[in-house]
Amino acid sequence: MMMVVVVVMLVLVMKMMMMMMMMIMMMMMMMMMMMMMMMMMMMMMMMMMMMIMMMMTMMMKMVMMMMMMMMMMMMMMMMMMMMMMMMMMMMMMMMMMMMMMMMMTMMTMMMTAYR
């Protein structure tokens, strides 16, 4: 009887581990995507800036610069927020997994003890 329980436990744990791994991988992917997007945005902004610089007079340039800076800041903020959110989600999931594992162990222990 004990052996069976142990085996089941092992399988469950393995499953959990796999899930966790998958989650982490997903997280990494997301991060990468975010970074890429950020880079792209930056590039775009730079290009735009260059173009504007070519065209405008000094005063206008200043204003435009300010605007661009603001935009960049905003983008950064957004990205940061997203990352934070993702992290939070990740943590939650981990917690859940842990809880489930604990529960399983408890249940099995109880059963064995009862026997």
C-alpha cells in the first residue's frame, strides 16, 4: 500500500515540477518579447526624432524633444508595470502549486496513518 502511495506522490510532484518549469519558460518568453518591443519603440522614437530635427527650427526642436522624452518615459513605465504584473502572477501560481503539494502530502500521510 505504502509503495503505491509513494509512487503516486512522485508522479504528482513531477507533474507539478513540469508545470512550474513551463510557467518559468513562459515568463522568460514574455520578458523577451517585452524587451524586443521596447527596443523597437525606442528605435522608432529615435528615427522620428532625427526626422523632426532635420526639419524643424530650434524652438520647435526643443518642444519636440520634450514630447519625445515624455513618450519614452511613459513607455518605460508601461513596460515596467507589465513586468511587475507578470511577476506577481508567477508568484501566485508558485504559491498555489506549493499549497497543492502540501495538501497532497498531508492527505497521503493521513491515509497511511489511518491504515
